[in-house]
Amino acid sequence: MSPGEVFVQRNVGNQAMHTDMNCMSCLEYSIKSLKVKTIIVCGHYNCGAVRAALELPSRTPGLVNCWISDIREARSQASRELAGLSREEALRRLCELNVMRQVFHVCTSPVVQEAWAVGQEVHVWGVIYDVADGLVHRLAGPMNASSDIDSLRYEMTAVIGDDAKSKKRPREEGHPVQEHAVAPVDAA
């Protein structure tokens, strides 16, 4: 890729809250000014922010504790599902749920909703990087219109508050996770 082909906004826990003016202004700039067509929300397994959100009682100091409150809310809303998992499985699952929750936030943001309403081509993806094997796993997407949010809602019902106890995850019904190898980046 050439310089300028990727516009990146990063933060702790890959949060995309509507109240985060930095994230929302980056999103607005990328869609309205740069006319980006692809938005990728990328989390990673073994995320420290997600690990901290699993801690009860909270031992995370200072502002980070406030910052990860949305991940804690996701943890609370998915508590039934997470309770049946080992600690490491719960961490992996909450990392996935957090990515999907943030994809939901991006898709329901005013700037993305406006772009879709006027027919602007914007595709939103949710992926997670596995630091153990170097693979990127697709969790959601492409989301191309407001109507696509319902398919995301099915996968993350526990996270957005619907009753999920009787629903199976699509992957358990024969929908494989797509995996992609990622070449290591030379940090030199």
C-alpha cells in the first residue's frame, strides 16, 4: 500500500462509542472527506482492556476503568453465556462480543447512517486478530446498509440486551469463521 491509503483510529479496547468525539470525528472525516468505502473494527484476542473488564471486583485504576465501562456492560449483558465458559474461553468470547458491539456502534452512528441514507458506499467489517496464530477472523460484515444491522443483532443478542438464551450462534449452525493469514509487521 502507498502512504495515505489507510486511515487509522486506535484506542484502548477498540471502542467506538457515540460519545467519543475523537472517534466520531475521525469516522466523519474518513466518510465525508476521504470518502472511504471500507471501515474495519479490529480487535484482538487476549486484549488487556477486555481482560480488565472481566475482573470483579474492578482492580483497574483511574480513567481506564471508566473507559472500559462499555466492555463491562457487554460482560454483564452476556453473563449467562460467559458463566458457562472457562476463564480463557470467556476472555476470547468477550473479545469477540466487544468487536461486534463496536461494529454495532459504528453502524448506528449518525455519520454512517447518513452515508447509507444517501446511498454512499460504506462497508463495515468486524474482525479479530489472533495473536497466537497470526490469523484474522471475520466476525461481522460486510454491513452495507441499515438493514444489515439485523444480521449483526442476531449474533450479538446477549450484548445488546435481547433474550439470547434460546438462540445458537451462526457459527454453531455451520457458518464457518473466515480466516486470513496476516504477515508479521517489521517493527524496525
